[in-house]
Amino acid sequence: MKKILLIIALTIPALYLTYEIVFIQNVNDPIKHIYTFTGVSTIVLILSSILISPLKKFINFMKYRKIIGLFGFFYAFLHFLNFIVLDAELSLAFIISETIKKPFIYLGFFSFLILLYMAVTSTKKLYKEYMKFHKLVYVSVIAFFIHTIMAQKSIVLIDAIFIIIIVIVGIIKLFQYKNIFIKN
């Protein structure tokens, strides 16, 4: 029951975005708004899924990590579709042209491919075989932030907060790995 409630809660932002764009129509640039909304949703959910592991001693949400991570991928997929369908209008020439003019697109696509790989290998059977590669999520997060900063051409307050969270998680993970190697 709790997982169903979590799925409903994680779907609400997408439904709200759809409602906001289709019915309220108070957004000046819907494509840019979708980029921002889905990008922020992606990073919040991916960072949340990453934070679950170091915080499990205090509060154990490990059984929800996969759902949160998959919804992070879902919002990344919406971000990607926004570029391909709404912005590029399925024009390969536009996609190539924009990618050449705006190299941050490479980083976004690279980050997306890592999340895609993680989503595909998140089944019980495949996860056991490929779980060591799921650490690539950290590479994805770093690529995503460089992508975001290059796209915005600045660092806003929310970016600074996310960067601080990433650094803290990185330090926690380094201590965890250091303790594993010292014990062995």
C-alpha cells in the first residue's frame, strides 16, 4: 500500500505539469518550463534515491529506492522527449545543429544514457548481475550538473544547494568505502 501511495505521489508532479501547460496556459515559454520542471524533478529524485543509502541507519527507505530512482528516470525521459519532440519537432537536422551549437546537450544525453542503463538493469535478475555498474549514477549526477550549469550559464541557489548535497554524499560514500577497505 505504501508503495502505491509513493507511486501516486511521484506521479502528481507530471500530472500538475500537464495541467499547468494544457489548462492554465500561464507559461510564457512552455518548452523551457518543461525543461526546467523535468530537470529539477529528475535531480531531486535521483539525489533522493542516492541519499537513501547513507541515511538508512537513521531512517530505512531502502525498499523505496528503486521506485524513486525509476521515477527519476521517468522525469529524465520526459526531459529528453521535450527536446526531441517539442523542441526539435523530430527533426534530426535540428538535433544535430543544436548539439553542435550547444555541447551541454552531450552531457545531458550521456547522463540520460546512464539512467536508461540503470532503469533497464533494475529488475531483480539483472540488478544482481549489473549492480556494480549502478555506481555510475554518481557520474550521471555530475554530468547532469555540468549540463545544467552550462545550459543556464550560471549557478543559481538551488544548484548550489544540490552541489553541497552531492559533495556531502560523496564524502559519506568515501568514508564508507574507506571503512570497508580498512576492515578487510
